[in-house]
Amino acid sequence: MIIHLKEHGLYLGVLALKEVRIDDVGVFLRSLSESLGGVEFQVLNLRLVAGLRHILTSTLVALEAFRHGLNIANTMSMEVLVRASTQRQISRALRMLGVKRGRQDLVLVLMDKDRSRIEEAVARLNKMFAGRLDDRLLEADRSSCIMEVYGLSEEMVKAEEAYVEGLWDAVKNLMAEKVVLTLVA
């Protein structure tokens, strides 16, 4: 899917990939970089991503961090990863949400000011990962895993559930809140 962040003049491509086998992380990332023709990107371990809201919030917070000189990383793509992980250190963020050797579900976040460049990159990724793209994965419920890893207590989630429909929506809201709080913590 392609999303236009009008107020920032940025387009995002967000793609979920199922069961991608990675033998060598460096080779995988270089191959992606070559295929994307200069479009900035980040790859996240889908297991710890609380849906599209988590990606969008992380991207918006990363943009704000750069705008106010509060960025932790030197690149927008790395800042998205750091903010999504809710960590303050790049090494911790990479251990938590970064791509690793083995078979895993992934989220690719593409960023560019030119929509056509995102569209071209998405088309290339469709060919590169034929049969592995599945945007439904992005919204699949991973509540228990995310609660455990990010330290969301059952009490917090139950309190949030009073305002939304179901556990997964409560977890997604709380994760968006945790990401936003990385700007002030």
C-alpha cells in the first residue's frame, strides 16, 4: 500500500512479506537496496510490529525528531526503526526489530518524496518477492508477543480496551503511545 504524508511531502510504501528466508543479512539488504533504485527503506521484523498504526506513528515521530533536532540516527530509515522499537540505542533497536538470518515475516517501509519512485519500487518488489507479499499479515493479531516484548501489562491493556474494540486494537493504541513518548523520554 502507498500512503501520502501530505504535510511532510513524503510517500510511504508499506509491504508485508511472509516467510522470507535470509541466509546473509548484508547480502539481503544490498540486494534490496539495488532493487529499490535509491528509494530509502527500512526492513522490520513483523513479529514485533503492531500493525500499520505502529509503522505510521514511528514514521511521523521520526520526521518530527529530525525536524526538531531530536533524532537518534543519521538517516530517516534508521530513525524509523529506532522509534518503532521504542529504544534509545540503535544497537538495541536492531537486535529487537532488525532483520536476522533465518525464515521470518517482514515489513518493508519505503520512503520517498516522489510517488512514482515508490510505485516503481513496489512493482520491483512484487516481482522480487512473488507470492510472498501479503498485507493481511500486517494486521494479524500479535498481542501476546508484543505485550511481552514491549512490557505492556495486562492492566494497561485492559484499561485501553475500555475505549476500543478488542485486545489487538488496545495493543496497537498503546504501542502508538509508546512510540510517541520516545520524543520526550
